[in-house]
Amino acid sequence: LTSGLEAAWTKLKGEEVLTKENIVEPMRDIRRALLEADVSLPVVRRFVQAVSDQAVGVGLIRGVKPDQQLVKIVNDELVKLMGGEVSELVFSKSGPTVILLAGLQGVGKTTLCAKLANYLKKQGKSSMLIAGDVYRPAAIDQLVILGEQVGVPVYTAGTEVKPSEIAKQGLEEAKKKKIDVVIMDTAGRLQIDKGMMDELKEVKKVLNPTEVLLVVDAMTGQEAAALVTTFNVEIGITGAILTKLDGDSRGGAALSVKEVSGKPIKLVGRGERMEDLEPFYPDRMAGRILGMGDVLSFVEKAQEVMRQEDAEELQKKIMSAKFDFNDFLKQTRAVARMGSMTRVIGMIPGMGKVTPAQVREAEKNLKLMEAMIEAMTPEEREKPELLAESPDRRRRIAKDSGKTEQQVSQLVAQLFQMRVRMKNLMGIMEGGSIPTLSN
Ligand code: GDP
Ligand code: MG
């Protein structure tokens, strides 16, 4: 998806304003990029239309190049398409909250039961899992093991009892135990079939769930739209969970869910571990899809905290590959001042996925970096080449900052990588000027 979109921006270089004519080609690239990312055709059509309408409608904003405007419009539309804001899970006001998980086989439902329980535990909520996949004894064992792993009870009634009956018994048990959230695991099939839908309908009737969440594998391609529509029409969903976003997914499914069902993606699974579950952030996903590590918002954010001249200076340095350790430090501190590391890390080129653990790691790195940069001489800060060339200097810095030589070498390497990355990314945009985007 990324490279296709980059081509779209490049075509607008040198243009003064966005017109009906000059957006034709970029829009074709965007369309192709979305289709290649397995976004379903009707969704692509509506998206392209919405972007085109807006693009031609906007007048000349001073200081903003047309390609940047288009990036912004595409970004905003992507965010809108994915629901705009984070959608929280809904909790029942009286009695246990009931979450019913549905979806095809192998998408990660059973794993999610435990991940969800673990997630809710951190919010101080107790959970109970109900083993409703009666077709494979292994599925029940799997849930029991996962339940043990995260320390939550699992209600099982073997494979001889109907899922709706298990659901009923499980719910009663949870009420007795005053459990906050009941999570029902269900069986999936390789394909949508009537038996599965009927069973889900029955279970739903018994449970009267607060949330019916369709679990969708992020790798699901074109079929995502039909899949979501069918489940929504047949059983009525309240939202979706996108799993396996850690894989080599092209993200198409994420774009289709809200558009075809009107229901938001609420959570995303990013791995097999119990901690790998987090809220779905439409803006981050859009940034990821745009594939520029969201340089735009990064620069926007940076501007908020840096004085304008500083930002322009930084800009020049990035363009001329003079980005040095002073800039690195300034920027790092600015980022720290911004507070929300979580959001910002997602914007740094090349750092797409962020887990809470990574955020803590990044904050630790920040302190580490500061210590090492502070141990550099002014000359070394301005000329990182000196450090690249001299192991003696690196050794001294390591000693003075109480870090290892390897850590210093890593920092130096990181700066050079950053130079290259930033130069490449800014080069994508016309002349690389700082976008002063007005809304
Ligand atoms: P179910 O058939 O829908 O119940 O799917 P399972 O929960 O049994 O998961 C199927 C496989 O996908 C298992 O091997 C899981 O470990 C794996 N899995 C589930 N969620 C994720 C995820 O977010 N990322 C990755 N990489 N694997 C996952
Ligand atoms: Mg399962």
C-alpha cells in the first residue's frame, strides 16, 4: 500500500493547487494502492469519491503544497473511514457484562477470550470464560489452559451439551459468583454456514450480550466486507476485533469493517502473547497505512513544542543531512515534553507497531540517549562523523555516561539511520517544506 501512495504524492510535485485534472492520476494510484491492500471495491469507490470531492473543493492554503494537502485529506478520510475515535468496550450497568465472540475458524477467538480477560483484569474487572466450542475437545482444553495462564475461571460442560445450554449455565454461574464480565468462546467454521449462524443466534438469545464482537483476521482480504456484512445482518454485531495485526497484513480488512457495518473495530490483537491486545486507534492505523510513519503529524507535533525557527532549522538540517546530536537531543526532549510517547512513537518513521512494553522501552531509551549525548563535546554533537570515525571518543563517552561502548555505537548508528530515513521521507514531499497545515 505504501509505495503506491507515495507514487501518488510524487505526481503532484510542482503543482500549485489541486484541480480536477491534476488529481486524476494520484487518485488512480490511491485507488490501486487500496485495491492492492485488499480493500473491497465498493469501499474503495466511496473512499476515492470522498477524497476527490474534498480535494477539488479546497482552496489554496498558504504555505501548504498540494501534495501535502492531499496527504492530509487522504489521512483524514482514512481516519474517518475507520471510525474516527477510539471506540471503548461497553459495560453493562446491571449484572455481568456479556461479551460474545464470533468469527471464522482460526482467527484467534479462543486466544482472545484469555487476552480480553487479561486486558480487563488490568482495569480491575473480573472475568469468566465460557467454553462454547463443543466440536473439538481440544478447543475446550485450549481455553482451560489459557484461562489458567491469565488466572480466570473457565466454565466448561464438555462436548455433549449444546452451546446455548452451556451459555445459560455459564451465565448463571457467573451471576452467582458476581463476575464482572463473561466472555463466551464459540466455534468457528472455515466458511460462513447456516449451522454456525443458527447456533450463534441461539447463543445470543440466551446470553443477551452487551457486546457481540466479530473477530477478523487482519489478513482477510477482499472477503472482509462480505464477512462483516453477513455476520452483522445475521446475528447483529456491536463491533469487531482485528487480530494478527503483527503479521504481514496489508490492512485492507481494517478499512472495510466500519464502512460496511457501521460498527467500529474496538480492539486489535498484535501477537500470540496474552499482553498483545490493545485499543484500535484509527489515526494510528491511518498513519500506518499511509506508510510515512506519519511524518506530517510528527512535524506538526514538533512544531507545537519547538519555536518556529527551531523547526525550520531542523527542517533544513534534515534536508541537507546535517541532522546532528544537538537536534537529536532537542527533538528527543521535545518529544518527551509532548508527553504522550505512545502516540508519537507511532509517528516516527520505521516504527509502526507500538505495544505498551515498547513504550516503556522507548522511555528508557530516551534517558539512555540523553546521558550519552550529554557526555559528548559540543564538536562531537555537531559532527557525529567524529564519533563514527573514532572508537576512542566512543569509549570516552561510554565511560563518562556510565554506558557501554556498544550502546554508544548504537546511538551513533541510530543517528545516521535517522538522517537517511528523514531525508528519504521528506524528499517524498515537495521540497520538503514544513507543512503548516491549517484546519
Ligand atoms: P480460533 O479458532 O478463532 O479460536 O483461533 P485460536 O484462538 O485458536 O487461534 C488460532 C491461532 O492464531 C493460534 O495459533 C494463536 O496463537 C494465533 N493467534 C491468535 N491471535 C493472534 C495474533 O494477534 N497474532 C498472531 N501472530 N497470532 C495469533
Ligand atoms: Mg477456538
